[in-house]
Amino acid sequence: MNRDKIIVRTSILGIIANCLLAGFKAAIGLISGSIAITMDAVNNLSDALSSVITIIGTKLAGKAPDKKHPLGYGRIEYLSAAVISVIVLYAGITSLIESIKNIINPKVPEYSIPSLIIVGVAVVVKIVLGTYVKKTGESVNSDSLIASGEDAKNDSIISSATLVAAIIFILTGLKLEAYLAGIISIIIIKSGLEMLRDTLSQILGERVDASITNEIKKTVASFPDVLGAYDLILHNYGPDKLVGSIHIEVPEGISIKRLDQLEREIAMEVFKKHGVALEGIGIYSNNSDDSAAGKLKSEIVKIATKYEHVKQIHGFYLDEVKKYVSFDIVINFDADDRKGLFDTIMKEIKDTYPMYEFEVAMDRDYSD
């Protein structure tokens, strides 16, 4: 079964389960006068809505690429996950408001054994459902399903607290459900904010996991003619859809014919092994160690790498006739002042080699 069908099937299961639970809880809440159970029923309806949004998002994200969106609509899944996060946040705020109202104007609930049994069953159902939905979401890399699963687990906590409050009331006459509902509402609000933060971070563009980038670099560097792989940049156009570019270092004597062949072989191998489309492969020519360029590079590397936060120098080029030097220097994001560190390094290099004109790019560590 393909990824989209798994997501839709799981979401439909969530809709059915949440609608049934909402119906039972609404009936119990109205009969017993329990605000906590009634709000729990409303929360189940919001979960069903989350599953509907997940289905819609998955269907829209699966649309074929077109002229306006040549890389497809995969990022819609991140937007649907953001909408679900907002729903969770809204449910938490609404529940908190109702809890405060009930604290100010308390109502005396009337519980029955059958109603408590149904709430207890609902706890078990939501735990099982939440675990299943979240694990399925993780297996198919669906943020919407993961968010829905996490929300279902939060609901099981709400139902558990409601059940505990009911038992305490029956045994002692102490009315705690409004206070417990208020505490749980705050937990839900926190969860909604965290889910929204994580989803927005993905929409902005996060660093791709090191396990992926390192494996891609390893694959590229495995070719005999590739002496180094640098500047791997991957763009995320939806779950499991990565497009990127990379620079490779090759021997300075390599032929154009072999270089063209090599680029094709690398692109095909990376797509076959990792499902990543390398749309651009840049070329750096490697200088032999005993050449003028090789010796100069070795000395400049010594100067630069003695500074903390300098990861590497690559793309080194020397024009001995024009006295022109070009290279990239990678400074990682841990440096407090990347520009200041770059300027310090370049001042030392220029002071050491005043006879050369330097054109140096301060590169970023886009991938680990």
C-alpha cells in the first residue's frame, strides 16, 4: 500500500473512533452535568476534524506538478499539520476558559457507574488510537498523522483526569474536575504551541538530518574520480521529496568526456540509493600537493584551521599569472560572530601573502 493510502486509511479510522467517542461522551456529559466530560466530547470532535484535514492535505499534496508549481504540492502537508496544531491550541484555550467558568460557578455533577465505565473505555481507546496513529505517521513520515496521534494521547490524559475527578467526587464529595480540567487545558495549550513551532520551523526550512546528508556524501565520494564532496544543499518540497546540489573535487587532468559521464553516474546513483534528485553538480579541480597551488593551499589551510569554528577550506583555485586566489572557507554556525571571524582570518592571510588578490566566499555548513 502506498504512503497516501496509508495516511487516508489511518485518518478515516481516527474519524470513526473520535465521532463514536464524542457521541458517547456528549450524552454522558449532558446527563451527568459534567463540564469536563462535555468538553472532552468537544475535543474528540476536534480530533475528527484534524483527521479530515489530514486527508484533505494528503490529497492536495499528491497533486501532480504543473507549470505554476513544477516541484509539486508536497509542502501542503506541512500546512495541514500547522492547521491541526492550531486546532489543538484552540481546543486547549476553549477548555481552559470553560474550566475557569466552572471554577467560578461550580455545578454539582451526577455520575453513574455505566458512565464511568464508558469514560474508562474511552481512555484505553484513545491511548491505543494515539499510539497507532503516531507510529503510522512516523513510519510514513507524515507530520499531520504524528500531530493527530500526539493529540489523541493528550485526550487520553484528559479522560483519565476526568475519571479520577469523578471517582474522588463519588468517594469524598470533593469537586476537583474543573481544576483538573484547567491544568490539563494548560498542558494541551503547551502541546499545541510546540507542535505549531515545530511545523513552522519545517515550513521555514530546517537542516536535513545528518544521517541522510552523510550517506549522500559517502555515496558521491565512493566514485574513484571524486576526491571530495562539498556544499551539499538539499531543499525539502514535502515529506520524502528532496532536491539538491553538490560540489565535487576531481583530478585536474580529468577529461570533459569523463566529467560529463561522472556527473550522470553520480546523479543516477544518488537517486537510486537515496531518492534524492541532484539537479546541480559543481566542479572543483584538485591541485597536486607539489604544485604551486597545492603548496599555497596547504599553507592557507594551516592559517585558517587554527581558528575555532573553521570546518574546512575547499574549491581552491590559483592563477599564478594574474596572482589571483579563490576558495571557500566554511565557518559553522556555532561561531558567535561568523563575519568577524572571517574578517580576522582573511586579514592574516592577506598580510601573509600580499602579492595575491583574494576572492574568498564565507561558506555555510548547510549539511553535517
